[in-house]
Amino acid sequence: MRFALLGNHADGLKMALALVESSRHEFAAYSGPPIPWEKLGIRPDRVIGDIEEILADPKIDAVIVAGDLSQRPNQLRRALQSERHVLCVAPPGDSPDITYEAAMIQSDTRRVLLPLLLGSLHPGVQRLRELIQTNQPSPAVIRLIEWEQNRNPKSAATDGTQMEHGKESVLNPHLIGGSDTDSGYFPGWEVLQALGGPIAEVSAFAEQTIRPPHEPLLVAGRFEHGGLFQAVLSPFAPEGTWRLRLTATFLRAELDLSCSNKAHLSWTDAAGAAHQEEWGIANPYREMVRVFENAVRTYEQGGGGSGSGEKQSREEAVMTWQDAIRAAELDDAARRSVERRRVSALEYPEATEEASFKGTMTMIGCGMLWLILVLLVLSRWFPVLLFVIVIMLTVFLCLQVLRAIVRKSEKP
């Protein structure tokens, strides 16, 4: 597969490097600021200034959106409209609006659309999720998740990867592109949701109502299915700190990714037995390549893109665009909580056919009530308007009866 890179964000370059190293993909084009390709170890076939020229090339199958945060929404929009498979650096924008728009475009094009949210792909996080789901004598119910981290862009541990052959220094965000620490309120929503499920409430605290970059942040909240979490994003913690403690009904565990060359998981089961597991250096971008290839394979088999995650297997649906939407919503909720000094509640309404019908009928009914009142007043001088009122009510009632007799569409 031939792919193009738009922008010089560090995550986008690491993803491009992982795709090339897999030997199954070709770096066809790049558009963005100058990059020392000879130090990075890869080189695109072409360097093009105009992204429209890249998107007009029919030989390019996929696009990595990795521009500056101000340019990223437009790049994402144009890449999707050009009907390419898209990988997008997180966050896609400074508000959830672009994530909704991208989902709507993807539902039309049916191409693969995935965010580069890599926290849930780490083997330690996946193992902890497995323990939560399979713990005996019954599935563990989350009671509390405590998380402390210092998201230093220079740290290999917090980046989740350590590049070989001295390439890590080339991928320093200060050299080639930012890591959006000033725009994202809390990095790692995908980890919390992978472990505890959807988040219902968020409360965030900062020293000022408008939080400056690299300032401490306290985040607390409640999961939709029960359980609490609290997280500390602190520049005062030791560099590279990434430590998560989980307390459940039949499980207590601690996952530590602070060490740059290994991850450590220690947990105690319901019987009180202690267990320990360790993993060496893990490059989540290589795992992201596998997830992306699985999604493309599902698309080629007629299953649609990542927007139809229910058509993929459990393993293939590790990540979908829905994760980017939820992360953007949670960031926005945390930002509002800091500004207004109060808890932000998250609501997840389902856009079903029945809900859409009820909403439309409610809107029509309210409009008809006002119109009927006007017609009743005017009917004193124009009696024929009484028949118009009867016709309107008859049509409205027929719509209700029609909905009752029409067979409801089956859920997929």
C-alpha cells in the first residue's frame, strides 16, 4: 500500500516509520516543513508542497494526517473527501466538532478512519483489561483507578516507544513538530475507557481557569457502569512517570511504565496470591500497523471502514474512530470543568431510527400547536380554515398510525 504523510508531527512520523519498516507499505509522498530524512532512516518518493496534488494522485491509498493543530481539521476533512484510508494524529482538533464531521464523511466513503491513540495498545494495558474481564470467581467490577503521569515529550516511556539506531533524537517534538500538550487536557482517555468503560462524569482542577501549557492538572470522574477514577498530570513528578493502580472487587493491580526499557505489572487475585509480569520495550506503532491492516482487510472484504466496528472481530476492533470522538468530548468536558469550576456530565444518546422519528414528530407537533392557535383566531373571519385544521390533525395522526404498523428495522 502506498501512503502519504501530511505534516511533521512526531506521532505521524513514527507511524510512517513503522509502516515502512513492515516492508508492506511504501512511503509515496510528504507535504510539510523540512525534515532531516537522512537521520530518520526513511525518505518519501516525493516531497510536495500542495496537499491537493497528493490527494489527487490515484496511486496513493492511505494518508497520515499529522499537521499542526490549526491545520489538522482541514487536512483530515480533505483526506476523507478524497476517499483515502486515513490515520489521524490525536487530537484531530481543538473541539469535538471535527470528529463528528469526520465520522459523517467516513460513513459516506466507508474508508478506514483510525486515530493514533496508542495507550490502549500497550501489552500491559491489554493484559490488565483481560484480567478485569476474566477474573474469577466473577468478573471484576472497577472500584477505583488511580493514575499518575508526567507526560514529558522527551521521555521514551511516555511516548510508549524507544526508536532503534539513534532515531529517537530525530523524533524530538521540539525539533520536528509539537505533541499538542498545550491543547489536550489529559492524555490517555483511551486507557481509562479500555479499563473502566464509558465515562459518565468528569471533574478537573487546575491552578487557573484557563490552564497554561505544562501546568499540573487533577482529573477525577465516574464510570458509567460504576467505579471511580482519579488522575494526576504533574510536571513535578519524576520525568517519565507513568503509574496506574487499579482496585476492583476481586483484583488489585499496579501497572508501571516509568522505566524506559520495560513495563511491570503486579496484581493480587481474589485468593490473595501475588503475580508479576514484565514486558520489554514495546513499540505501539508496530501494533498500530497491524490494527490498520486488519481494518483495511475488513474494508476490502466488504465490511466497511472502521466506522462499522461491530462488523469486525473483537481483536480487530481494538480501536475505532469512536475512541477519538470520546477523547475529544472528554477533553472538552475537562476544559469546561476547569473554566466553570464544576462537574461536567457526559451523555451518550443513541441515534436510532426510533429516536429520530420521535424527535421529528415532537418538533412537528409543537409547530402544529402554534399554527392551530393562529388558524383558530383567523377562522373567525375565514371559516374554511377550520377544515385546514382538521386536515392537519388527520395527517399528523396518520403518521403516528403508520409508524405503529410499519415493521421496525432489525438491529445489526
